[in-house]
Amino acid sequence: MDGEISEQVDQIIMAALTLGASDLHLDPFAEGLGIRLRIHGRLLPLDQVTAFPFFAEQSALARLKVLAKLSLAERRRPQDGQFHFLYGSAECDLRMATMPTIRGERAVVRILPKENPWQSIASLGLSKVMEEEVKQFFAGAGGMLITAGKVGSGKSTTLYALMRERNLLGESVLTIEDPVERKLDTFSQVEVDEKIGLTFAEGLRSALRQDPDLLMVGEIRDELTAQIAVRAGLTGHHLLSTVHADTPFQVITRLLEFGVERSYLAESLKLIIWQRLVPLVCVDCHGKGCTTCHHVGIIGRQAEFRMLGASEIQQFLHIKTPVSEYGVKGLNMFVAEKDEITSEAT
């Protein structure tokens, strides 16, 4: 029975890889463990896109916990783990997170294929004007470049492409991540471990003593990390990071909310790349679902970018009225005006 479950789990992961799924969701139901795949942003039942039934046995979750080196006995607290998957010629890294619910444990497994299209700045789909902005940033003496967007918008993918290109140019690249999403031999990667006090802020503080040419902090999500990151940009380091934001201007307001001094931010923050993923509708079925698109209706997603350069960031920061008092209506007018300028420039 254990062998059958192991084979079934392997086949499900293989199916997810073949279909280009980004996540595998396992939800507890009375009938068993419901399995869904997130494909091109859409969460679909397993039986809709494969020959596997929607429900699996609870032992499938146990098998995944074993692979991720999680405790089988612990079902009342969340757990996080990761493992490497190799099946024939297929290879990927997987991150697993469990959560207790009133019906039992649920789990989400993030799938990170070894082969990725992010190889260079040119591969991202930026316009020529935007590519030139990025090159000018790296040609400068230092500063911050922030990629922004909603969860799952490809922020980390953009950063990895930028880092890979700089690494090929002979620069020293150091990352601080939580967790390390893609393990690469070409970068020095540090994984946050708050249990031993290795936070983003502490890792960043120590990393600056290593004097890398390029430093990446996985996410700015607290006041201390924001303060150190801004100061790193002021001391001649090229610092990359991400911020969850609905608009590019929201990146600036988020950093101000973290208590960053307005003048320091104006000097340090050089470039904001805001992005989202737009679905590509299947041309064979026009989004209705067919065998070509595995009944998903879309065949992939394409990144769309908006960019704020140093001059626009400084103009926004030098508004005399504080952002907190600027008002939603006035702020929206400012954003709309800048969007028109950005659109004309590209």
C-alpha cells in the first residue's frame, strides 16, 4: 500500500509539472483529500485536467510530509518544509506548508521547476525604454531597485533574472531569502531562520559587511529591514528587494509607513518595477476550454510592467503635503497623471 501511495504522489507531481502548475493544493473533506492544481493562476480540480480522481487518501498527505521532513505526529500546528523531486528526466524543488483546519490538515505545495525561462533582462518582456532604465540603474553608484505587485505576480522571477545577468558580468551576488526559492550554485544564498535570530534585518546588517556588488533581500516587510535597506542604497550598494503593492506608487507609501525618512528614500530609491501577469487565452477554444489547453481556457500568462524612475519617485516624495494627509482622491489624481506620462514614454 505504501508503494502504491508513493507512486500515486509521484504521478500527481509529474502531472502538475507537465501542466505547468505553480501549486498543488490538498484540502481535507469528509470523502477524503481533495486535490487541486493552480495552473496559470486558476485553481482547478485534479480530475478536470488529469485522469486522476479529485479525491485521494489521507496517506497521500502523509507521504508528502515525509518527503518534506515534517513531523507526522504534529497535526495541530502549521509546519513548513521543502524537498527535491527527481523522477526520470523531470526535476523540481517543492516547498510545502501545512495548516490545521476543523476538518483536518490542509497543505499547499509550491512547485519550482529547475528549467525556467528567466535567463536575462531581455527575457522578461520589458520595453526597450524600461530595459534602458534598468541598465542605467546598474551603471549608477548604488541605490535600491524594488519589484512590486500582488502575490504570484512574478516579482522574484524578475529579481532572479536581474541577478543572473549581473552574476554573468562578474559581480558578487548575495541574497537573503525566506525561504530560498531557487537554489543556485552561482549565487551566495542565505535563508532566514527566525528561530535562531537570523531575520531579514539581521541578515541584511551582516551581509553589508561582506561588501557584495549586488545584494537581494527577498522582501521588505518590517520597519527595521526597510531602514537598513534604504541606508544600504545610500552607501553605494545595489540593493534589490520586493514589496507587495497594488500600484507602483504604493511602494513609496509603504516604505514611508515603515518610518523611512522621506529625504533618505528620495536619495536611495532609484527604480520601481511594478508588474502583473495577464492570461493568454487559448486561440483554439477562445477561453472556453479544450484539449489543447487541458480545459483551462488559457495557455499561459504574460507579464505586464509599469516603471517609476528616480525623477518620478523624487517628484512624488517632494509633495509638500504629507502622503498620509494627501487624501485618496488627490493621490489617485497624481497616480493617473503619472500613468499618462509613463504610457507616453513607453
